[in-house]
Amino acid sequence: MSPAEELRALAARVTRARAALGVTWVACLGLFGYGLGTMLGARLPFVAGGVVAGLVLLWREARQRVTPMDVVRHLDRAVPAFEESTGLLLAEPATLAPVAQLQRARVEARWPAASVGSTLPRTRARIGLALGLLAAAVGAGLALLGPSPRVRATVAPLLGVPARPELRRLELAVTPPPYTGARAHVEDGDELVAEEGATLTWRVRAAGPVVAARLAFSSGDTLPLARDGADWVVSGVARVPALVQVLLADSAGVVAGDERRLAIRPDRPPVVTLVQPTGRTEFLPGRVPPVTVEVLATDDYGIGDATLALTIASGKGEAVKFERKTLPFAGRTRRPEGGLRLTAALDLTALGLGPGDELYFHAEATDRRTPAPGRGRSETAFLVITDTAARPRADFTGMVLAAEPEYFRSQRQIIIDTEKLLADRRRLVAAEFNARSNEIGADQGLLRLRYGQFLGEEFEEEAVPGAGHEDHDELPMPAAEPVAPADPRAGLEHRHDDPENATLLGQSVKVRLKAAVNAMWQAELHLRVHEPERALPFEYQALELLKSVQQEARVYVQRVGFEPPPIEVARLRLTGKLDDVASRVRASRVEATDSLAALRAALVAAAGAATAADARAAAGGLVPAAVNDPRLLAVLHAFRRLADSLAAGRDCAPCREDAARRLYPLLPVPAPVPVPSTGARSSLAERFLRRLEAAPR
């Protein structure tokens, strides 16, 4: 091998040696990071750091490539025999001057005896290799020792790494259900809001020696998190509101983060409002106009289907038939303020309604929720085609009568309606109050006519004389008229057109029934003139009389069943034997529940000399209330910090003050308590009190 080729081989050998040294540094620093990470409970970041440091050294060594000229410069300095002419060996002899050719020949003659390979520098490589092996040995030793909390607590602050797991960030990626049309959003505060049924992706960024992580909910459920690079991730579905706490575990235990409140935005069912028609609408037979139906429907995320549910009642008595139909809305207009305006036209004649028939309907709407849509319905409206050939009957809005005879409001119901009218008097305008009073008076009149039939009264004019006047004894009396002589046949005739002989009721029943009808007269009078408070006593009087008539008309039969033996009073009385007498004592214990127990315990823990257990108990008691009251979340965090500081052996006065300051405004206002009067007393009372205090005891 010529000297020029040997120079090139030496340059390549030095370059390979430097690359091998860089690879050794990568392995040694990686092993050192593994051991240190094992000791601190975080292998991955330290191993990655060691490998990156070794790769940087490898890159630096590879970047400084050794050329033959570098070897020439080294030999000129290290071998004096070459007379700093080693570079002539790399040149072609024909290109050199005669003097240079002579010098090149001299260097070639001295080349074998110079042992060029032994003159290459090796100190740097040996030091680098020694340091790498030392780092590898230290790393292996740390890995064999395993995790040590004491070493971790000592070394971690020096390296800027938390000694225990530490929560750096909690993010919640919310993907609403597709039917809502809402955009995905990210929540990262103490208050996390998600739509009902949304897909939740929890992402936790932690620092320190974390070996496991999970989410703990206030309901008692836990959700383990999986490692995703530098984060911990888990997915779920939003169902119910709760408090969420991140639990980070290392080899020494579990570290809990602050609670976050997960609020669920519910998907409420549609709200359907019937604008027109409302209540009960009656039409005369003949030309019945089409009825325009207008409905307003609103929902959180839009209305799906909307229909009209119809029920047609036709016939009388036991021959009533019901037919149900469903009709779509003809008009569907979007309102600027949100929701839909739905319209439809009902042709009663085309639907088959005739005189005496009724149609009652309501609107139904569904939203877009999947898989089970929410449903909403409006109130029911009634459309009636009156039968002019039928007898008038009571107006029972919303009730389809399926059997005769026709029903009327009972006297008890009239009393209930009157009392309700008096209770609502302050919030009713005069016109509405008078109208309701007049309606109750009409019901009272119908009931009076109903009971008047039992007395033979076929028309209102044939009622008991003077029954429609309350103060009849104060009216001026008519002038006396000549009295006709009595008819001697009056006692022997039986007049069927006389109200007294028109029924088969007993005389006592007839008298009470007549008194009840008279009381109904008086009640109707006061109701008609808008004086329900004066009609109420007569209504109660009529009810009492009707109940007495019903009681007298009852038929009693002998009860069939167990008949107890007669008690022999003469034999058992005053004997003093109590063997067969057992005392019955029923004791019931009612425990009062204190709804403010958690707040009271929290106040005691915040104001008194509480221990760490007391602070944790106060925080645990506030968890159920904090689910629905976001104001308690800051109080809960203050108690958590107080418990941690007390567990560490120091009292966190700012935490205690912060908890009390946030807690007091949440307490309810106490009920007023009577206090003794502080007014001035009379001089006589003052002297009496002074003598009373000075009197010997």
C-alpha cells in the first residue's frame, strides 16, 4: 500500500471511530435515562432525553469528517522526520518541481520506520468512551434499585420535574349529536358544558411519574384513561351532570386533581301551542264554515314531524261512536324568532260531522332527536255542531257523554267553583270575575231546575213563590183583596197538575227538597248579580239539605258476615282481671332532615380548628350539592386545598378564609325571631324593677 493510500485509510478509520463513539454515547445516555426514569417513576421522558442527547453528540461527530489533509497536518506536527512535507505524498510526482520530487522521495524513504498509525490521537476517544460507560453503569444501577420516593423527592426538584404526579391540563372535546346541527367545541375550564348525548373525549396532560390515570365521577363511576403519546385519553357519552375529578397514580399512591363540573344541556321536547281555535266552539247546523287551525311549535334543535290528531264523536246515548283521524298541516312557515308556524283548515262537513256531533283535536310534534324523538302536544280544542232539536243541557267543555241521562254539575262542585272564584278574585279583572260568577249561577240554575222536577215544577215560573227574593219581607206588601169563599170540594179532589201531588215523595222528603230548591234560588240570585261571597252560605245550606234527603232515602239491609258475641257486662265489669287485655301502643318516630347539614359542617370546618379529616368530610358533603350549584365548586376546591395543607402539617389560613368567604353568601336568610322590645318603659315600671332587684332573696 502506497503512502497516499495509507493516508486515505487512516482518515477513514478515524471517521469510523468517531461515529462508533457517537453511537456508544446514544446507547449509554439512553441507559442512563432509563435508570433515572425508573428511579423517578417516569421512564419514557428520561429515556427519550438520553437518546436525544446521544444523537446530538453523534451528529456533531459525524459532521466533523476527517480528511487525508487532516491526517497530513497531524503527522507534520507529530513526526519531525517528515520535515512537514507529508502533504507531498498526496500529489502526483509528475506535477511536482524537481526539488519537491527530491523531498517527496526522502519522505517516502522514512515512511515505514515512522509507524504512522501509532501516532494518531486516542485520548479524546478514551475519555468519551469512559464517560459513556460510566453513565451506562450508573443508569443500570438506578434501574436495579427501582423507584425510590425518597430519591425522587430529592432529585426531581433539581431536574425541574414534579416529585409526584401533577395535572397540567384537562380538555374536553365535545362532539354534539348529528341531528342537533351544532358544531364541535372544546371545554377547558372549571365549568364543562356538553349537549345531551354528545360524544365526549377527555384529554389529560400530566407531569411527573404517572403510571396510571382515571376519571372519577360524583356518581361513583370511574373511567380509566389510556396513554396517547404525552397525554391520557378516554371517550364517553354525555348522560347526566356530575363532578369530574382526575386521579393520577404513581408507585407511591394516587394524587387527585380539582373537581370540574360537567353540565349537560338537555334536549327538551317540543313546545306546541294552539293559537286558534281554543276552548269550545259551537256552530249552528246548516252552513258550517271551515275552521282555521294555527299552531306554534318550537324546539331546541328543530321540529321534525307535526300532525293534527282528531277524534269525532257522533250519536247519542249508548250509540255514541268515536272515529280517530290524523291530518298533516297544510302550511309550515319558519318564524324569525324561532320555531314554526303551522296552519291547517278543518272542513267539518267533509269530515262527516252533523247536528249534535263533536270534534276534539290537538296538535302533536316531534323533534329530530335519535333514536327516540321527543314528543310534545298542545291542549285540546272542541268543535261542536249543536242540535237545535234536542233539549238544552249543561255545558260540559271537554266531556263527551256516552250515556243518558244528561249530567249536571253537583252542588259540591258549585261550592268548589265559588270558593275558587273568591280565591282568584284579586288577580282577575272585573269583567272576567263577573263572567265566571254568572257561569256558576247558570250551573246553579240548571241544578235547581233538575231538582225542581221532583217537586212537579216543569217551568221556572212554577217554582216556589218568593224563592228568587232574598229580602222579600222588606218589600211593600200588596193591598188586601177580598177573600173568596173556600171550595168545599178542595179537600176531596186529587189535582194532578198541582206541584204538591205531582210526585210520590214522602212529605218530609218533599219539605227538605223544597227548602234545598229555595236555597238554590238564593244562591243563583247572588251569583247572577256577581256576589259569590253572599251565595256561598246558601250553597252550603242546599248541600246539607240534599245530603239529608239522600240519607233518608237509603235502604238498609242486614249485614251478612261475622257477628261478634254479646259482651256480658255484668260478669266482666269491675272484676279487675286484665289477663286478656293488651295495651296497644303505636309509636312512630319522625326524624327531621336537615337540608343544610353539609353547609353547616363546612362552616364548622372553615371557622374552627379543623383537622384534615374534617376538611375532607366537609368537601365530600358538598359534592352532591355542587353538582347542581356551580357556586359551590370554588368552595369545594378551597376545602381540598385546606385538607392537603393540614395533611402536610401546616394550616392554610388563606384557604380557610376563602372557603368561609365563599360559603356564607350561599346560606339562606334566617327566619325572623321575636326579640324583646327596647322601647322606653314607664317610670312606675322602672321603680318596680329596681325594687325587685334590690329585694333580698
